[in-house]
Amino acid sequence: MASKIQLRRDTAINWSNNSSVVLSSGEPGFETDTGKFKIGNGVDNWNSLDYAGGAVTNNGSVYIGDGAGSCSSACCSVGIGNCAGNCCQGCCAVAIGDQAGEYCQGSNAVAIGNCAGQCCQGSYAVAIGSCAGECCQGCNAIAIGQCAGHYCQGSNAIAIGQCAGYGCCCESGQSDYAIAIGNDAGYCDQGTYAIAIGKNAGYCSQGDCAIAIGHCAGNCCQGFGAVAVGDIAGNCDQGDHAVAIGYATGNCNQGHGAVGIGVSAGRNSQGEYGIAIGYRTARCNQQTNAIAIGTYAAEADVFYTVEHDGAYVGTNDGSDSTITLTNAFDFSSVRPGMVLTNNGYNNMLILSISGNTLTLAGTPNNGSVISGNQFNVDGRQGTNAIAIGAYAARYSQSPNSIVINATGSELRSQGTGTTVIQSLRQVSGGTAPSGFTPVYWNPTTGELITVTA
């Protein structure tokens, strides 16, 4: 004869109201409406007993752990761990780990790890790792790694790596459709559709549609639509639509629409729409619309202190200033296109040099005075300047000038509006074609000029 075993059973409210009932030691009592059960000890009444380790509800949900699913009634959901899926867990959701999916976990969401998807995890979101997607993870978002997508991760966003897409507050979480892969990638305020791959890539305030690939690439305030590829490329304040490819390229203050390709190309303060291609090309202070192509072309990574005895002759006619130093040391290091950076001459451009005489653009702040016994000069490639070839205008280039170099050694700019080429083929004799103006070339400096009547 077949045997039938039935557990002692009743609804949860009836069990609770019947406080006089004491289950025998080892005797189970089953709640028919919740699927939970308790096991007696022969002493305590029902209300004093703890629930047993797990429960399978009538709607197919599974809860294991103290407080797991205690205020949830959705079908086919899973809560495993202390307070996992505790309150308002959605249908078919999975929460595994202490406090995983604890409050308002969305339908079909997955949270695995301590506090993963703890509060308001969106539908179909995935959070794997301690505190991953912990607060307000968006629908369809993915956060994998400790604290990945921690705070206000946007819908359809992806964060993979420790603290990737972390988010610090409601205004600075990872935006919709953003992707952050790598420890601390897209850490704070990553823009919509932005991509950050690499440790600290796109770390803070990465702009919408920006791309940062490499350690610390686009690290801080990368502009809208900007691209930074390479370690510390576009690291700080990369402008909108700027492109930096290579180690430390466009590293600091790369201007809007600027392009830097090559190790340290356009590294510091590259001007808007400037172009720097090559190793250390236009490394410092390239101005707006300037172009530098070739190793060390318009590098301008110089800062000189010129010593003098304080004696000078200066003229100031209200436009350009001329200063002659009677005794200067290491004056040969100064080149046209450099700027004075102290003693009332802040950022004044050196137009030309003749012996110890400097012609400056504009007038100094304090008239025609050089205080002390020294002044500082800084290199830069001027606005609209073009330098092509290795070492072309290496230390400084005047605005609106052209330097084309094929010598393999430094070729200097000769001042604003000049064209310098090395080398040109020299031919003896011959007559200029009709309609052409004669062009004269200085084989020493490489400058080209024309002479008119």
C-alpha cells in the first residue's frame, strides 16, 4: 500500500494568529500561501521561530536567506542571500548575494554579488560584482566588476571593470548608451554614446560621442565628438572634435578641431584646428590653424632666460617696439616667433632679430623698460604657420610663415610672412619664363624672396 506524508499546514496569517501552537522538535509547519516553512523545537511558538533556509512559492519563485523575497510576490524570480530580492522584485528577476536586488529590482534583471543591483535596478539590466549597478541602474544596462555602474548608470550603458562607469551622484552617472571598459573608465559623468576603454580612460566628464582608448586617454573633460587613442592622449581638456592618436598626443588643452598624430604631437596647448603629425611635432604652444609635419617640426619645447647687463636702447613708436641689448649672453638661442614672458612684455611676439636688437609686435605694458638683468622667452608655432620636414622651425616659428626642411637639422623661421626652403636645386644661367617674377633664394638661411621695381 502506498504511503502519503502531509506536512502540518495553514496560511501565514492563521499560523501567526494561533500563538498557542508549539511545534514538536523537528516538526515542520508549512505556510500554504507563501511557500515558507518553519521547523519546531518543542519550546517556542510559531511567531518565535525563524523561517527555514529557503522557500519555493506557489508562483515558481525561489528564495533562500533571511529576508530574501520577504515582500515580493512576482513569479519565477530568484533571491538567494540575506535580503536578496527583498522588496518588490520583478518577474523572472535573479538576485544572488547579500542585499542583491533588495529594492524594486526590475523584471528579468540579474544582480549577482553583495549589494549588486540593490536599489531600483532596471528591467533586463545585469549587475555582476560587489556593489555593481547598486543604485538606479538603467534598463538593459550592464555592469560587471566591483562598483561598476555603481550610481545612476544609464539605459543600455555598459561598464566593465572595477569602478567603471561608477557615477558620483544623480547628475554624474554613466549616460545612456555609454561604454566604459577598464578600471575607473568613464568613472564620472560619461556622456551619451561615449566610449572609454582603458584604465582611467574618459575618467571625468567625457563628452557625448567622444572616444578614449588607452590608459588615461581623454581622462578629464574630453570634448564632444573628440577622439583620443593612446596612453594619456587627450588627457586633459581635449576640445570638441579634436583628434589625438599616440602616446601623450594632445595631452593638455588640445584645441577644438585640432589633430595630433604621433608620440607627444601637439602635446601642450595645441591651438584650434592646428595639425601636428610626427614625433614631438608641435609639442608645445602650436597656435590656431598652424600645421607641423615631421619629427620635431615646430616642437617649440623651449624656455630660455636671457641674461644681460641691464643696458639697452629702446624705441616705442606706438606700434612695434625695438629693443637693443648692449650686452646679452646666450642671445643666439632666441629666434623669431618666440615670445617674451616677463618684465612687462608678457606674451609679446618677437618679429625679428638683428644682432642684439629685438623687434616686438605691439608695445610693452610698462613702456620701453626691461627691469632687472634678465628676461624670459618661450617657443611657439605662430598662427597660420606651416612647418614641414624633420626639425623644420624646431624651436619657434613666426606667424604666417612657411618652413620646408629636407636637411635633417634645424631650419629656422626668418620672421612673419617669410618662406624658407632647404634645399633647392641650383642651376647656372637661363632666363625666367615670361610672366614670372624672379625669386631669390638665400642658400644660407633658405629664405625665398621676390623683388619688385
